[in-house]
Amino acid sequence: MRLSTCVAVLTVSLLAGCTHVNPYYDAGKTHHRPQGFANNYPSNPAYQRPQVGFFEGWANRLRNWSSDGSERAPLAPIPTAQPDLGFLHANRSEPALTWIGHATFLFQPGNGVNLLFDPVFDERASPLPFAGPKRHQPPGVALADLPHIDAVLISHSHYDHLSQESLRALYRQKGGPPMLYAPLGVDLWLAKNVTGGDRSRIQRLDWWDKAALGDLELHLLPVHHWSARSPWDRNETLWGAWAVTRPGFSFFFSGDLGYSKDIQDIAARFDGFDLAAIGIGAYQPVWYRNSHVSPDEAVRIHRELRVRHSVGMHWGTFPMGQERLDQAPRDLATARAAQGVADDAFFVMRHGETFRPVARDGLHRVAGEAKPAAAAALAE
């Protein structure tokens, strides 16, 4: 394709993006816009990104995508665990959280239901098969080895959280497709790209909405972030965190978020959480912290939400930030010490590892470790 043709196509696409109409627009909601959605609170001016032009910005992205990533390589091998597939397939009564990688988790609330968060099993978190952040660690549990998934919860539309290929495979799983829970606008993408137009297995939610799944309540919560799958659809779909609650247990999944007053708003509506998965990676350079939290901010969120046990995610899988892939756990250890949080209260897991919080006064791990193995190994 000639350059002039490429420019023409890009121009048409950009102009088309300007005409987008938010089909769920509600003028009474401050985070709604006629063309999409917005954050509840302003961005932190201390994390202001340097201003660059459209083409310069995308040129920078392409340079990052094409680099060998050596400056972000881990200082030591990132620990992995052999998944206990027998337990994962048999478990019907015990709360358990398994880290598959990045933001992908299998969560078993203990009521016989299997939930999968932000499933991405692709080799790259990118719209391009030959460029973009390449997976450093294979999935801790292969997609084909998962137990039957009853529901998929999606936080937002970025490629490291929303994978067309992975969702299509899950939708074809033996035993029938899962229910798909998604923020406003992402439901339309799912109907077009995953379910073939069938919306009977898709449920859309706005911030503070909740859906019932058996005795579970699934809450979509406001956090400070943004959405896009191309240069011309920014914020056309909503984003959010998730809370999954049932009598006797509650779980918080942060998705992607920058630190904001949304955390205090969530804390005011929930009486703490038994377990949380909170992002700790992609916080360098500093302007990334309007979209992702640093380990220090993640520990602050852990404290403000009154979480019993938190697991760090969004690190060690895809090189999304400019820090080394294994830097976040070390900075997490520093942040814990500075804020007086115990090592076993906020830790990192190994890819494929399962955490089993069996009681409010203790914890248990599949392999029987007395303390988080990945955290101990990375701290050495």
C-alpha cells in the first residue's frame, strides 16, 4: 500500500472516530460523555506526561515495541510453579486464587464457580502479531488445562487485558460458553468479535452496578484509567475494577488504575476485603502512574481498602513499563516495610501458583510453603 493511501485510510479512520456516539450516554452521570467516558477525578499533575505529537507518540511506541527489551529484562529468573491441576478441577468448596500471569487470574470463590479475570493467553499483548509487548513467561496454566469457566470478568479494553483469541477459545470450551461480564461498551465489542452477535451470554455494567451469579455479587467499581484499542477510539468504552462478594468472603480485583480518590469511595462502600489482586507493575516512567500504581501506592490501596491478603499483579509477564520485569516485587518489599505491612499480607505469587486463604486467621498454599515463595526468592 502506498504512503498516500495509508495516510488517506488513517485520516478517514480518525474522522470516523470523531463521530462516535456513546450508546449508553446518561447525562445525569458525571463520568459519561456523549462520545464515551471519563474519570471521576482529575489526573495527578505531578505525573503529567510530556506533550508529544500524534505521530511522534506512535513512533515512540513502535521503537519500544521493536526493541529487544534487554533494558527491561529481569535481573534473575522469575520463579514459576507447577500448577496443581487436580486441585483446580476438583475444588468446589474452598476459596482459591491462581495466577496465570499479568492480570489473568482464575478465582474460585468456594461456591463451585470458576471465574476468570482478564484472560490473555496470547504471545503478544498487541494488535500486531509481529510487534508489541512479548510474553516473557508462558501462562502459568495453559488455556486447555483450565477447569470449566463459568464466568469471565473483564476490566477494560487494552490488549494486555482483553484478547479476542483467548475469549473466542473460552467461548468454545467444552461444556458450554461462560457468561461474560464487561464494562459499558466492551459488551458491544464482545458481541461483534467473540459471540457472533449473541448477547445472551454478555452482561454489561456501569460503575457501581452489580450482577448476581448464584450467591455471588459481581460489582464493577470506578478506578482512574482509560481505554483504547486503536489511536482513534480512546475512552469510547468504560473501564473498572471488580469486587466479588459472597457470604463469608470478598475479593477485589484492581484491573489497571492510577491512584485516586476512587479508592476512598470504594472503601466507604465495602467493609474491607478478604483477598485482593492489585497491580504493582508498569509504573516507570513516572507519567505511567496516572494509569498504573507504583508498589508504594499499591500498598497504600491495600491499607485503605482494609484487605487481609493482597497479591501483586501486572508484573513479570509482559514488559509494559520501563522498569525491569522483576523490579516491582523488590519495590513492593520496600513499600511494605515503609508502611508497616507484614510480608505475608501483601506478596507476589509465582506463575501457576495457587493461594488458598482458608480462614480469617491464617493462610494455606498448595505447596505448603510457610511464606510466599516468589516474594522470598525475589527479595534475595
